[in-house]
Amino acid sequence: MAHPQHPGRAPRPIPQPQLPAFCRTRRPITTTVRLGDLRQLHWLLWLVLALQLSTVLLVVAGPVPPAAAPLLAPVEIRP
């Protein structure tokens, strides 16, 4: 049901939704990546893989057994 308009009054414009300012700005969407950056990422991935592998090996190895008792008891020499 529409609301009646008063005579001599212009209809109020319906506001249109607006995007935020950061969506309306035009910026290039391309990024330049240098080969050196990719090499550093490659080495970092190898380092993370090595750390994860060492952690898995430590977990699989299980707990460290207690230190063994000496085979011979210390001998006291009295003068």
C-alpha cells in the first residue's frame, strides 16, 4: 500500500546503496614478485619441513630411558 503524496511536494528519492570508499578506488591488482623472494620462500619451506620431520622423529622415538647406574660402585681407598 503506497503512502499518499502531499500536493506540491516532490517524492523523496530512495537512497541507493553505496560501496565503501576502499572498494570504489581504482588500484592496480597486479603484484610484482622477484625471483629472490621465491628462493627465500623455497628455503623457508624446506626449513619448516626439516623442523616438522625432526619433531615427528622425536615423538616416534619415545621417552628417553633413565641414566644407567654405574657398573661398579666407587671404591673408597683409606690410607
